[in-house]
Amino acid sequence: MSPGLEALVKLYAEMHQAAADQQDVYLSRLKTECEIHAKATGLYWKDVEAFVKRTYFAGLAGESRRQGRPKES
Amino acid sequence: MSTQLSFDQVSGHGLTERDFGPVKDLIDEVRRRESVVNAVVTWQNAFTIFRRLEQRLGLPESSREQTVYLAIVSDLRCAGYWLLEFLATQSTPFNSTEAGISLAALRACLTQLEVDDRAVFLPEDQGAMDRLKAHFA
């Protein structure tokens, strides 16, 4: 994972685990960061964030597999 | 359990229904605001529970999981936008300290629910996925 994506995933993780009343603070920071990458790729910032979200959850799933915990159904 | 007192409960203190006449509008307004605060708190709880479940279960994979996930996201978003619209058009400004969330935070939660949709559908947009993968490689 590139350092840029890693930083975004870290920020996303903080936002995902923050309380509902803190979402505006985190979203503002994340949106600013995503917009930089959106400009570079010609995509919408929400697509960049969606990619970051997928990367975050892929990391969580990988961690669960390493710890031998199957995905709950 | 309802926290509202009925007329019968307070009439034992020597008050008659006529005594409440001048403050009837105020009582109705307090009850209405109490209902709004309850709705906002309930929505916040639903959003928090959704996030915790998502953290625990991960993103949906199968078609069936995606259907359920997107239905929950849609319901939350629909109710949230309705609340936001309702609060924004109130004659008395919404007091966020009563409900524990500001309008800005509520709007941010709703924006996140839009990203949730995109995160599910993103793999189907191969062009966008390829561009993002190449950019972050």
C-alpha cells in the first residue's frame, strides 16, 4: 500500500469508529484529502473515499483471516 | 414509558383544565420538540448500530448481502434526509445540544451513507477501479 493511501485509510478508520456527532469534523478532513487524489485521477472525491473504504475493509478481512476468525454470517 | 403527565395526574393538585389554557400552546410545543429530539436520537442510534455491525461483519459480498446492506443504507438515508429537511424548516431553530448532534454532523453522516453506496458498486466500475489502483500503486 502506498503511503498516501495508508494515510487516507488511517483517517477513514478514525472516522468510521468516531461517534455520529463527530462525523463532520472527520469528513471535512477526509474530503479535503480525497479531493486532492480526485483531481489527479479525474474522479469524484466520493469515489476516492469509496476506494479507501474498500481498502480499509479488505485490511480488516485480511486481519481476521490471519487471526483465524472466519467472516461472521 | 411516557414522561408526559396527563391532566388527571396534575388535577389532584387543585388545578383545573382551565388553568392550563394560557400555556396550552407552550405545552404542545414542548411535546412536539420532545418528539423531534426523540426522532433525532433514535436515528443517531440506528446509524451507530449500523456502523458497529459493518465494522464487525465487513462489506457485503454476495448479492443477497448487498441487497440487505443497501436496503439498510437507503432506509437510514431516507429517514435522515427527512429529519434534516424537517429540522431546517422549523420556525424555532433546532437546538443540537438537546439531541446531541449538530445539523452539520447529521449532514456529514448522510454524506457518508452516500459513500457506502459507492463502495458497494465501485468494483463494477472497472475504469474507476483501474485508475485508482494505478494512482495509489
